[in-house]
Amino acid sequence: MSVTCCFEPTAAYAGGAANGRLLRMKITLLGTGTPAPSLTRQSSGYLIEVGNDVIVMDHGPGAQHRLLEAGHHPTEVTHAFFSHMHYDHIADYPRLLLQRWDMGAGKIPELRVFGPQPVARITEQLIGDDGIYGLDIESRVTHQASKDVFVSRGGKLPRLKPRPEVREVTAGDTIEGNKWRVTVGEASHFQPIMECVGYRLECDAGTLVYSGDSGGVPESMIDLAKDCDVLIHMCHFATGMEPSEDYRRACGNHMDIAQVAKRANVKTVVLSHIIPMLDWPGVMEQLVSEMRSVYDGNIMIGRDLMQIPLQLRYPHKID
């Protein structure tokens, strides 16, 4: 068995309202942490609901659990975008693939997957006939006990194996959804060992940019984030902590983020991918205060399960 390495758009992007109503976009932070184990911050994962589509961008360890806590079942997820292949961004990908298929096979469309190479090979190595979960999948489609479970859930035999639609993308590519569009941009992270990208999602409601893991002040990220409503950006360490310039270019610092947000004219920047050291009392607040000397837009300290408005309005009265 092999994954389907292609994608046909469901509909062309449309800038106008759908049926006279603006297309909504809801953004939920699933994981705002790093590879470091944490009970409060799971690894990278972001949930975007746009129209009838449920999109995840990256799905690191713990993101699937946060998806459930956010009130969504894996079978509801329609699209998955990956910024790069570090495990803190993809470790819950197999869980999403398997639980979505196990609970929804024959009843929902295949998952549409996007990411830089080698996401197609990784997917095949996970769920292909000779993949890590190949034997598990084979048992679930051939053993009578699993057939009984499948039929009891409303399935109709024979049960087909998962065949996600996988498309490998690179900077400059666009993905057309149902009245939304995603543009792929280059991030500054672990090149040339692995390709690293960010994503710009546009629809009627506004524009969200997810930097993936990106450091320094790269022109590519400034271009990708230009005039966006919300930029979710990794804030992995504080300026002055970097052990080398290579580290800074790969992981960025808080004042670099302020420069990116200022030069891109971003309305709101959301800080994520936060190391435990920065969660000490008062540290993030101090970083935000310093960022305001460069960038005068909205700054939000991301937390798991936080919902991010596209147009941020601060409270204006005391209830």
C-alpha cells in the first residue's frame, strides 16, 4: 500500500463572502512548548477552523490530546500542514492518521496532508504495508474481530486501508481550499539539513501566518507575514542568550521577532514555542515590554488552548 501523493483542490479561493456571509476563522493554540516535556505546554500544534474545514498546522507530542480538549474529534480534521520534520512538530501525526482512519474509515474523506519533503516518505514509512503501523492496519482490515468492530460502528466491508492525500510543498507554492488559500514561505531554521517552511492562510475573515520554527530576521518571513492580522511566531529564547549566530538564525530571539513584526506591519504577534526558562514569573512580561520599544502592535503570550482573535480588542470596561 502507498499513500496518494497528489491533491486536487476542493474549490478555488474566493475573496468575496460565501452565501452573503463572511467566512469565519477560529484559531486555537494546541501546543505552545518545545521538545522539553511539560505538563503545561505541549509541543507545537495549531488548530484553524475556516468555513467547514478543520486544519491543523504541525502536530507535535501532546497536540492530539489538546485537540480533544479543544472539543474536536480526529475525524473532524480535514487538512494537516507541517512546517518541518523535527519530532516536536510531527510526533502526533501518526496518532492523527490512525485514530482518524480507525474511527472514520469509509465515512469521511481522506486526510489532506502538506509539508516539505520527505513528508510523503515519512507517511509511507508510518502506514505503508511495510511501515511501522503496517501490521496493525493489516490486522484491523482482515481479522474478524476488527471487522466486527468496524461493522458495529456503521462501516461497510471491505474496510479500506488509509490513503491520505499527501502533497510535498516548497516555498512559493500555493494551496487552494474552499474559499481559503495557503501560501508557503521559507523559514530560517535547520537548512540545509531539512527544508523548513511557514504558512500564510488567507480568507474573507483575515490573514493568519504561522512561522513554523524561524529565527533571525529573514526577508522571506517578512514577506510571508506582510500586513497579516495574526502572526504566530516561535519565541524560543531571549536576546543575548544565543550561544552563536548560527543558533540565532535557527531559533530567533524576542527582539528579532519584534523586528519581523514591525517590518511586516503585523497587527498581532503571538509568541509560542516557549522554553521553560522563559515561563519563570515575570520573564515573558519583561520580554514583551522590551519588544514594545520596537513594535507597537498587539503582543500575546501564547498558552495551550488559548483562542486567538483575528481582530484583537482589549476590554474597555469593568464588569
